[in-house]
Amino acid sequence: MTTHFPILSVLLWLPIAGGVIVLLAGRVAPRWVRWLALFFSVLVFAISVPLWTQFNTGTAAMQFVENLPWIRTFHVHYHLGVDGISMPLILLTTFMTVLVVIAGWEVVHYKLAQYMAAFLIMEGLMNGVFSALDGLLFYVLWEAMLIPMFLIIGIWGGPRRVYASIKFFLYTFLGSVLMLVAIIYMYVKSGSYDILTFQQMPLGMTAQVLIFLAFLAAFAVKVPMWPVHTWLPDAHVEAPTGGSVILAAILLKMGAYGFLRFSLPIAPDASHALMWVIIALSLIAIIYIGFVAVVQTDMKKLVAYSSVAHMGFVTLGFFILFVIFAKTASTSGTVMGVEGGLVQMISHGFVSGALFLCVGVLYDRLHTREINAYGGVINMMPAFAFFMVLFAMANVGLPGTSGFVGEWMVILTSMKAGFWIAFGAAFTLFLGAAYTLWLVKRVLYGPVGNDRVAAMRDISKREFIVLGLCAVPVIVIGIWPAPLLDVMHASVVNLVHQAVQSKL
């Protein structure tokens, strides 16, 4: 579907232009910075809504396509488009950016214009990553996106912010260099940087394995998968609340998205051959990192490790399709695992973002993230406690919340792959309940921790709006996931057929 209105270009460039305007306003009209940032973030979200309302769910073809020559000498195109896999992620990005702007309204005072501008510019770049259909354009936006987050952690972060920001940048940048090598190799072979051409291009097994490993280096770091996950807790702990929200809600999803857009359709035989590596790493993330989360004393670290475990669920859902296909020689039953992983991606974006916002609310009052510093918070902050318990239950996977839908679909699919895979996947329900409910018990319940806790005030109207906006999709997807599943179904079916079709 080609559209006359370049909606994807607007979603890419309008937030960047808004960020520049907010920067300029910081010099000439500082009191307008917050309102300008809110205006642009809400406007971008409003413009993104037609992606959903005008989306044709009956086709796997790319929609809202824009394709213009960019660098003619190297056949690079400014090529944008979305399908049922990428479109919900763009909506998640535009929605969460609005919440981050509102959440930082009264909290951020140091270099406020630069803070708001960094998030707006990053929003545009993230939208570009999810809609890019040219390999080189994808790579440029993928790398450019690191810069705003690097600055957000390094300038507005905690005491070890410089260490955390450099570690974040080095891990993600070095992994991405191999991805560039793979993209250039495929350009030499095909004469084009078009990602859809890459997906149709015949490749030998050796080339597929090398391409798969090159993409794995980039995507595994971003997810992040064990053992290249160590940058994430440091980045989360040191990042300001808004940085943690975007990091958990959006940036982690880009690695998983990369597997679906590049690894599975471009190197299907290598994906099949190396599926046990990904499945093993996913199960380690689910189980081992779950135990690591249990022993955390810092709220942010606990939620950060929880994110690693939940993203392990996502990659497991993507790759067990090969196990089922090898057993049955049929794609029947494989689609649900991939769809479950995608639903888990979207759900985790809302739930983990909301949990980091909850931690930020507590930190703004007591200026500590240590769990032992709290206790009995529900007595002073009943409205806050309601939201924190809701998001904690979603993190556990309680039926009726978005966290249940994706996890249940992946576990059901895992049963078809094998009992022990399903057992390992389901084990996260016990661990998730252990670390999440223990966190809730120690922070919200029991005797009031100390006089400082006793003096805490409940959430303001602004904080209520932010947490309330997060709660709506968590409940709606949990009760009625059909619209989300309908949007992605045709694209997932097409992806599964590409993944099981040998190129040899």
C-alpha cells in the first residue's frame, strides 16, 4: 500500500525537528520548553494513530511505503514501509515518548531543553529504525539512535553515569560493526541494499551462518541476551527515569525486531541449524537471570534483570518454530509462538516502562532505590500502591493483564516443541512471582519503614495521568488481545513461511 501522505517520513523527521525547536526554545523562551516538548510528542503520537486505523490486516505486504533514491552511486534508497510486525512497535514508541515527557515535567531541572530534545530526536530515529526497508538506512538510524541515549545516561544519570554510558555505547556499537559487514556483503552479492531483496536472495550455508552470526552480535547485545547483558543493569541504574523507560520499553525491542526482519528471513537455514544456541541462551536468560533478580537489593536492578528474563521469552518464542517444524514438517502451530513473542514485546514495553516509572516516583520522594529503605508505603500512597500492584501482577503474568497473553502463547507453543523446553519457559512464572511479589511485599506492605517513609505523599495528578495511561493498554491487551493479534497475523504467517523455506 503506497500512501500519498508521507506519514512515515513525518514520524521520522517531525520529532527530530521538534527536538531542534525545543533546543532553540531553551535559549530564547525557557518557560515554553515543557509545553513545546509535550506538543510535539502528542502531535507525533496523533499522526501515528492512522498507521493502525488505516492498516490492511489482510496482507503481509509492506504498507505506507515511501521509496526515493538517496545515494545513487551505491544504489542506496530512502525506503520506508511497515507491516504487522513493525507498525505496533512504532505506536509503542510514540506513546511511551509522550509519557516520558510528562514524567520529566517537574523532575528534571538541569538542562531541561537538552533533556526533552534528546528524547524527541531519539523518538524520530527509533521510528526510522522500525520503518527502514533499506539496509544502509537501517544501519545509519540504528547507530544514530545510540547518541541521544548515550547523552541521556551520561548527562542526567547517577554517580557512575559516565562508566554506564560508555559501557552501553561500546557494547552496542561494537556488536553493530559486524552487522554493517554483513549488510555490505549482501549488497555486493545482490547489487542492492533493499532488505526485501536480501530476504529473497539465495545464499549458501557458509554465507548464511556468517551472516546469522554477524546479525546475532548486534541483536543479542541489544535484546540483551545472556552473556552480553551486563551493560543493561548498569545503564538502567544510572539512567534517569525517562532513560530507563525508553531503554526498557523500546530499545530492547530493536534486537528482537532485528531477528524477525533480518536473521530469520535472510538466513533461514542458518537459523534452523543454530536454533539450539538461541533456545539455550533464551532459557538461561529466563532461569538464571530470574535467580539473579531475586537477590537484588536495588529496585531498578531488579526490574532491569526482570527485563532480561522476559526478553528471553521473546527470543524463545521466535526460534522454537524450527523445533516444531523439524518434528512435524508443518508450519501449523508455529505461528502462535512468534505471535506470542511479539505480544510479549509490546506488553513488556508497557509493563517494564510502568515499573520504572513507579521506581522513579519513589526515588523522587526518598532519593534512594534501596528496597530496605521502604516499607508500608501503601499506608501513605494508596493510589500509587494500586498502580504498582497492577503492574507487578502484569509482570508476573496474571490472567487479565497483557503479561499473561504473550507468555501463555509461548508456553503453549513450547509444549509442542518439547516438555523440557516448556518446563524451562514456565519456570519463569515461579521466578517472576518470587522476585516481583517479594519486591511488592517489602516496599508496599509491612510496618512503615521509617519517618521519611511516613512523610511520603501520594502521587500527584501528573503522576496519576502517566501511570493511568500505562495501565490502560496493560488491561486492554490482557482482556482483548484480538485486535493486536489480527494486525500481526498475516505478516507473521509470511515470516514463518520465509523462515522454513530453505535457500540452499
